[in-house]
Amino acid sequence: MGVNSSKKLAAKCSFLSKDEQLIVSNSFKLASKNSERIKEEELAKIWGSQMDARLLQYLNNYLFGIGDQRQNTVDLERFAELFVFCTRGTVDEKMKVLLMSLGKPESEGSDIPYTLVKEYVESIVASYMKIQKLCNTKQYKSWFSRGCFTLPQNIQRLAENLIHELATGETITRRCLEVWLQGSTLLGQLLLFVSMYLFSISHKEKSGVTSSEKSGSVPVDEQVHVNEKEKDRSLVPFCRGLDLIPSYPSLLDLNQIVFINAHLPQQYQLEWRFLFSSEIHGESFSTLIGRIVNQGPSVLIVEDKNGYMFGGFAPANWELSPKFYGDDSSFLFTLAPRMRVFPSTGYNQHFQYLNLHQQTLPNGLAMGGQHGYWGLWIDSEYGKGETSQSCTTYTGYQQMSLSKEFTFRHLEVWGLGQPPPTPQEKGERVGILDGNVESKAILKMAGKTMYSEFVKEPPPV
């Protein structure tokens, strides 16, 4: 069967869009070796090295069947069905893929073992991370070149986070699985990325020329179109701001970055700008605030001396103020020993607080809660912090550090998106100390009155 025949067969699959017909027909042609059916061993040769071995087995279960019902080949319609169900399927269709991948008939009413579902989800996460390395996009390279790796324990933590709502017993009802699939946005994004990659292998450049390009079947502009779609779904932001720091000691791994990034507002998922690291800038609270004030939205990550990792998303500019500020897109999160996210409750607006040298107010940085009951507190006495047992600002909040009071060994902050314009960029006249937040912070901590704070430079003659 030639390439035109595979395209004609794909065109008969009414559930495929025109773009999908191109992807599926070329993938089918490659795997079937121009015949009308794909052999299991031939598909394994193409997909086997591209993903976690467990996911290959699950997808083979769906395509070829299990037990006595297993077949050695699969036709294009079944192949195309898997693609559609994984990339844009309904809850019922994704449920069908999950059940048949686990070897459970759709008609059966029995519950599903929790461990099976956990392995299924973990295989998707592991495949996603493996494919990120294979794609080696600019986003991935921007982190990998700085020592950001993919750790097995964080693959497990991310997978556990995706299914923790199901952990109510040893088995899961099918109704619970349906509700979970309906709301599991991040899992859907990971499966979408993996599926787009696997079914677009015939479009990939391997040694300078794609297999499809050799056959003349896929125009170059259409290949780029497919690759751009995949890039948009990667969930890996660009790492910016480390060009002058070649030996950056990475705290985060790729699973943790993807986990945080997936929960950010979409406009902040494209790039992270490096602002502060205690490993690089030293253990100084004034340096910290000097590097994060007026830098726009940010992510703050803390690792305490017990190995617990946690932090928060601050949607507003950090600024010195005796009052709380921010908005309800703010959230706190934990990364180790497990991954969790705590969104806003709407109960109060205590999202961000930053103050210095006040006799009647706490001095430090906070997200959530109130004095003595902080969601996250970084004291102005650098190295000390607190997380409370409860916090009314964030939903489902649980104490993020091992004990309420903690000592941290590492803190870093990343800016999101483009920084806001400076007063100079906005054409405003500036004071002598404007733009030098660190110096102002040091003066405040020393109790010095800043007489020149409002003294402006004279206008140009």
C-alpha cells in the first residue's frame, strides 16, 4: 500500500481532521511498511525506544488486544482511533483507552486496582520526560545545560500528585475514574504531548532528513507546523537570566518545573527569569528583596534543612508595604517529599506581604495567613522561616515544612514574563535612590531616615 492509499484510507476515517489525516497516514505508512496493517513487532521497533516500556505495553494492549483476543496486526482505523482518543478524546473515550490499556473490558463493572492506575499514570509521566530529552527543544536545553535533570523520585512524585485524589482505598470505582479523568488537566496535557510525538515520528528529523521528507510525502512547511504544535504543548518554559552564571547549582528538576508551570496562569508559562539564589547571591535578606522588588510576578522556592521543598506563586510586584496585596491567582505548593498545590480560598486577600524595620509590624516576607499563622514566612533574619498547620488563605493547605519553624539551606526566586518598565523607561524623573532597592533596604534595616528618597534629579537643561 503506497502513501496515496494510506492517505485515502485516513480520509475515510470521518473522525480525523485534515491535519490529523496527514499525521496518521504517514505514521501508519511508516509502521506498516506500506501494507494495510501494522505488525506489533514493527510498531515496537519504532515506538520502543521513544517511551517508557510500560506505556508501550499499555498502548499495545489497546491496539492488539489481550489474552486469547490478542491479534498480531492492527488496521489503520484502530490506529487512528487511539490517536484521536489520546489527543482530544471525550471522558468516555479516554476511559476506554485507560481500561483497555490495563486489560479491563469496558463492559465489566468491577473496580480497578489503585496500583494499576498509578503505574499507568507513572508510565505517561516517565514517557513525557524521556521524549523531552529526545526532542531536545530550546526550552529543554535552556534548563538541561544548567544542570537541571530528571530524577526518578520526582517522576514518581508527579505521578502520585496526579492521582492522589483517587487514593481512597485499594480499588477505584469506574465512576471515580470518570470524574478524575474529567478534571485531570495536567495528565491530559502530558498524554497529548506524548501522543503527538509518537504519531509524528515520521515527521521528525533524525539525521538531517526525515523519513517522510525522503519519500517526498510531507512538505517541509507541514513538518514545521506539526513540530510547532508539539512545542506549544511542552509545558517547559524557557530558562532566562543565567547566561553570565555558567555553573549555576540547580535546585529544581524538570518534573518540578513542569508541575509548577502547569498551575501558573497561561501568560506566565512561556519563560522564567532568574532573579535570586542564596547559592549565588549569598545569605542576605536585603539582597533578596533588592533582586525581587519591582520584577513582576514571580515564583519563590525554598528547601529547608530537612529536605522539604515548597514555595509559592506571587502574581503581583513585590514591594515594601505594611499591607497585604496580590490577587487570587496566587497559590502555594510543595515539591518534596510530595507534590501538592494550594489555590486561593477567596476567604481573605492575604497573598503577599513584604516589610522591613517596623517596630509594630512583622519584618520579613509572607504569603498567606497572618502574624503567627503564616502560610509561608521568610524572616528578615535570613535563614529562618515558618509554615503553619493551617492557613485560611489557601485551599487544602497543609504545613509545608516538617515543623512550624524551620531553617532553610536554599532559596531561589524566578521572575515570570517580561519585567515591568522602570521609571526611566516610562520617562519619569527618578530619585537618587530610586531603582536601588537593596541600598534602601539596608538603610531601613539600619534605622536610617532616607531624607533623599523624594529628592529628584533636576530636569535636563
